[in-house]
Amino acid sequence: MKALVTGGARSGKTRHALSLAESLAPHRIYLATAEVRDAEMADRVGRHRAERGPSWQTIEEPLEVALRLDRPGAVVLLDCLTLWVSNLMEAERDLPMEFARLNAALAEVRNPVVVVTNEVGFGIVPDNALARRFRDASGTLAQGVAAVCDRVDLLVAGLPLRVKG
């Protein structure tokens, strides 16, 4: 099973994704795209690790997520695509090529995968070209991943709404 969990900031996406992943397999891998660049982010990452507990193996991978999804016997929780898009943009990677690689990898893997992303298009239209490019890229990626996934859940105020599957 492949699932996409999406929603706004602080909507409960990760908590929901963790619960879903824990129901899919006893061996759990948390594929983290965040990079710790300041004290606030270090604190945030520390809190998330503590919430997951020792039953989760964490792999930190800011760019090559497609290469890390194939984990026979395990469920992989990829958190999150929007940070991954930001990392790719900063590294000046070819976004359409990277998105295609991820979607192909998702379609091929046999183990369960739960992917988290943010619905960045629900807000205002950004006032600068870089932010609009990020918003558009995030939306394009989410559409592609949703097409590959068996299930899509939208989180609103901590409440999951099944959109697909």
C-alpha cells in the first residue's frame, strides 16, 4: 500500500501518518528530508524523534529519497515532500526529473510507503517568483504522488478526510 497524507501546517499530518504506518508493518523506517540548520529546527527534530520512539529507524536524506524507498519487510514513512522540494530547489536540481524518479520508485517498491506533504496552495498567492515556483512545484509533485498512491488522506484541524482509496 502507498498512501499520501496531506494538509496544512500543524494539521496533524505526521501524527496521522505515523499511526497509519504503524498499522502496516512492525519494522518502521522514518525517511526524514529535513536538514537541521538552526537551534529551533534541532529542537523540533528532537521532539519528533522522541514522539516516534525506539521502534522507528530514522534515515536522514535531504535529496536522494527515491533511492531509499525500497525496504522489503518494512514500512517507510517519507516526511516530508515540501521540505524535499525546498532542498531540491536550493541544490538547483532538475525538479521534473527528480519528481519522475520519485514517482517511478513509488510505483515499483513492494513495501508499504506513507508520504507526507503540505497543502501549500490553500494559502494566498505568493508575492515573489521563487515562492510561486515553490508552491507550483509542490502542487505538481503532490498530484503525481497522489496518482501513484492507493490512498490519499487530507488532514484538517487534526481530522483525517479520505480523499482516495
